[in-house]
Amino acid sequence: MRDTKVTDCYIIELKKIEGQDARGSLSVIEKNVIPFESKRVYYLYDVPSDAKRGGHAHKELYQFLIPLCGSFDVVLNDGYSKKTFTLNKPNKGLLICPGIWRELENFSSGAVCLVLASEVYDESDYIRDFMAFKKCK
Ligand code: T46
């Protein structure tokens, strides 16, 4: 398990292109904006306000979470410290390193969480038992 800390996870602000007219905004993620190449994209939606997603850590996976719509909280835990990020702006995403336990909660109605992941889906990369996670850190 990577010896990462919650302080290794951080918000990345994306370029926001706002028109001079009423056509709204556009944000973009180009090469080198996030510190990995994305091999997978998935998204969470229709999440009830009392539901929690996550509840696991990854051994090697990097992920970048973007609140495309609405808001939600991401609670990170490195086994020693916890840090909560409220994601509520589509041009501000959260980078989560491997070796960090994460829980997503307090989803607002209609919230959509887009996730860019550094690897394809692999269940063997997950640690879903918190005590096992704590022992590895
Ligand atoms: C994470 C948080 C933010 C797939 O078949 N392919 C996929 O790419 C993913 C992500 C999931 N699945 C399957 C595996 C489970 O049978 O979808 C089901 C639900 O997955 P899970 O319970 O892991 O979903 P979340 O929302 O708790 O966690 C997901 C990601 O798995 C995880 O990496 O960090 O979103």
C-alpha cells in the first residue's frame, strides 16, 4: 500500500471559458492538466441524499472527481488524518491518490460526479475492509 497522505490529494482548477454572451461556460481537461493519463471514465448519478458511495481505498489507482452538476462531500482518510472536500463547482475537481480511503456523501438532488481514472476497472485494486486498510498503512 502506498504511503500517501490526505495532503497529497488536492483540488485542481480547470480552465473555464465564459462567453461574452448568454451561451454559458465551457471547461476543458487537456493533456498534463491532471497528473495521469485517463484510461476510464465513469459517472455517479441519481444518488439519494442519504446514500454513501465509496467506502474503500485503491492500491494503485489515481482518480479525478468532478462535480458536473450539484454538490457532494468527499471524505478522505489516510489511516491517520481525515479531510473533507465539498465539491460544488464543475471547474474544480479533486485528485485522489492511491492508498487513500474515500467516502462520498451528502449528494444534492441531481448531483453528477464524473470520474477520470488512471486504470481500467480492476476489483483486485480495491481494499474494501477498513481494518485491513489501516493495517497496511
Ligand atoms: C471510487 C468511487 C468514487 C464496474 O463494473 N466498473 C467500474 O468502472 C466501476 C467504477 C464499478 N463497476 C461496478 C462494480 C460494482 O459492482 O459497479 C458496481 C458499483 O461499484 P462501487 O460499489 O465500487 O461504486 P462506488 O460508487 O462505491 O465507488 C466508485 C468506484 O468504484 C471507486 O473507485 O473511488 O466511485
